[in-house]
Amino acid sequence: MNQILKINNLTVSFQTQIGETQAVKGVSLYLNEGETLALVGESGCGKTVLCKTMLKLLCKRGRVKDGNALLNGKDLITMSDKEIMEIRGKDIAMIFQDPMTSLNPTVSIGKQIMEVMQIHENITKDEAKKRTLELIKTVGIDNAEKRFKQYPHHFSGGQRQRVAIAIALAASPKILLADEPTTALDLNTQDQIIKLIKDIQKKTNISVIFITHDLGLVEDMADRVAVMYDGKIIEEGIVSQIFQNPKEEYTKKLLGYLDYTKGRGHTHGKIHFHNGYEHAHEHSEKEKHAHSTGDITESSLYQDRNVKEKLVDIKNLKMYFELDKHNITKAVNDVSLEIYKGEILGLIGKSGCGKSTLARCIMEIYKPTAGEILYYGDNKQIIFQDSMSALNSRMTIEEIIAEPLRIKKIYKNKKELKDKVYSLMKQVELDVGLAERYPYDVSGGQRQRAAIARAISLDPDLIVADEPISSLDVSIQAQIVHLFKKLQKERNLTILFIAHDLPMVRHISDRILSMENGRLS
């Protein structure tokens, strides 16, 4: 095989409030034509920084201190802005983890795909549109003509990720950098996206660097694996070698999480890698039977609970979106449910089933088409799936947590406010030393803890947690789920916990509801 990409001793650092931090430490890697290299490691290990460095997408505080990245012998690191602009999209394309923040919300998806073709190729508008429609169909989106004119918010998470793949493939690149492209998706959609990338690779012989923290995806996806930890490549080899005979303890740890990857299981308590799991709270015999048989319904697990006072009462709720004059999406279609004080209600369902729309209706972000929502509390807060886009990147962690308290003018002076913020950080087990950092200076798990601290700052009666852990490593997921359980007990919180992963929801919820095609099933 011919080497298409060669990275030599690459070292990347960032200037932060606490000094210089090295994110990538002397990394050397290669990628062959037509192969898939899985770059594996947990959040914050440097995977994304490594790939962004190749495309010169680092923020102003980032700096390459040493090494190079050679594309067919030409160093990407020393290229001018004009030269790298010609490379991006045409030779190397990147699929980002969160398509909602990487897609332009003000431009139709058709125009966004066409734009890449028109920048890199001498092509007419009609030719670009024809190829765009073909590409929309290729990535598995139906009704290409109608979808061409629609905007990112008209699509589900899985569909947006397909659009992001279409944009990445628009100029027929030689290398595809897929940065956690399935982490926030349900299991079925994840499998579809993986199959799509593999099918496209077979047809085009494209080379792929597949970034993930989930070794469960790697076995069927990759030819080789590079394990990254603390900015370094600590182990590398063909897939069978890494899976059957890992040398490093960290690799063995990641392999130990295989039974707890998406669709298999999570826990907010103690994890036993080979002997099942241990709950952090006791269940009734009825609950244990329901968990073991999978027979979980809206009321099957809640009969033994003592909490009966309603906090939310939703009656015949409908939320319709008009896509155009002839098409309406019934995102929420005649939903009725009750949420009781002090409980954690789990809401599961595939991508696009209407879970997030229901959450936004409860939070009064959307005005429902029909039905009513009765809320018997004083204060409610929402925690969004992607903390990076939900939190203000220009504010420090301390400022983000303090903002609701400042708006309400609860504390008279800065010292009292700071003390309260630090107290909240400790409650969510977030190091107060991170108070002066910005969202992009901390890991995904730390950002989500900051989002939780902000949400509980005004002592809400209800928290709507909309896919709050789906984009996190499985080890971090376990910590965050445990944190929710702790806060529920300490504060008597009521939580609507939305997710697409049933095994994980089983561990945290008192009751579970399932949603499909806008209805409770």
C-alpha cells in the first residue's frame, strides 16, 4: 500500500490562563491509501486536536511546536492559508462530532453541499445541483428534491450527520477525518452511518481516520488501531493484534468497557467488567424482574413508589412543523403523560422520534400546536445534549454558572456570588481550579458538569436533561449518571432524563417511557 499521509513527531500546545498545556506530544502516525485507521482514546486525550492541526483549524492560542504532517510528501503544517484552503474539502475533509454546530443554520442543506463543489471544481450551478441531489440520495436521505431546500433544524440528529457526510464527500476527497461521527446517535442510526462510510470507502477507495472512544465500533470498522492517551500514541497495530493481545494497561481498560458501550449497558454505580453490574441503589423484586426480562412499561416500575404528587401534567400535546406548503412534520403527535415530584422519568427513543421537541415544549421554548402542559412547580431548567454549543464560549466556567444568579440579583456582593459558584462546582464534583477556564479549555465531561451546576443554581423543581451524556465517553457517562442520582436524593429533584440508550436509562430511572414517531409507544 502507498502511504498517503505521514505524521512525524507532531507536538501541539495551547496557551491557557494557567500557562502552556501540551495537547499532542510527539505523535507519529501514517495512513495508507484506502485503509481505515481508528484513532482511539477517551475525551481530552488529543484526538481531535491532532486532526484539526492537519487542517490548520486550531484556535489562536494553539501552536505547533514541532513535527510535520505530510500529505503525499507536502507538509500541511507549513502551508499558507491559501494553500490549506485548497486542501480542505478537496484532499482532506472532516466530519465533525456535532453537525448542528458545524452546519450553517441560515443556509439550506442543498446550498451547503453545492458550495463545496463550486469552490473546488469548475462546475456549473445546474451540474452542482444534480450531483448534490445524487449525493443526498447516496447518504440515505429520502425525498432529495424537497430536502434540498430545507434547513438543518428540519432534520433529526442522524439526518444532520448524513448531511455532514454529504458535505465532506462533495469534492471527492482522498482522506476523510471522521471525528466521533456516531457518538450522539442511537444504536440503529449509528449502524447505518458506519455502514454508509464503509460502502462509500469501497466505491471510492477513500482513506479514513475514524476517531472514537468506543473500541466496540473499531473491530468491524478499522484495519489498524492507534490508541491515544494524554497526547501520546501509546499502542498501535492491526485490529486483531490490539483486541487479542493488548500490551498497555490503558488499552486493556478501554477493552474492558466493551460490555458497556452504546446499546449494551451503563451504570451509575460500580462496574464489574466481566460479571455484570452492581446497582448503586436497591430495587424492589418487581423492578429486578422487569430489568431482567426487559418488560419495562410506563407504569410497570412505578407502582411501588411512594411519590404520587404531580409536578407536570401533559394532555394531548401536539407539535407540528410546516416544512413547506405541502409537507408537515408531526414531531409530537397526541402525547399525554405525567411526571411526579421527586422521580427520575426516563424517556427513550430513536433519533428523530420527537423526544427533544417534547422537551422544548415542556420548557416553553416551543409553543405547542395543540394540547396543554400543566406545571405545578416554580422553576424548571434544561440541560442540552451538546454543552459546547449550549455554553457561551466567551464566558469562563465561573461566569457561566453565576449568570442565572446575577440576573436574579440573589447575592449582594461578588464574594457571596463567588462562594455560591464554588459551592455549586463542588456539588457537581467539578474542580474549582477550573473556574477561570473557558468551555473550550475543559473536557466534555467537565463542561457537562458546569452545565448541571448552572441548571441547579436556582434550585429548580424540574430538570429536563436532553441527551446529557450521549456524546461522552462511557466512563464519563457513568460518573454523570451517578451525579444525577446523587443530586436527586440530596435536592429531591424531579428529572426528565431523555436518551436513546435503554440499558443506561434503566440504571437511572424510576419509570421509563418509550417514544416512536411522535407518540408514546
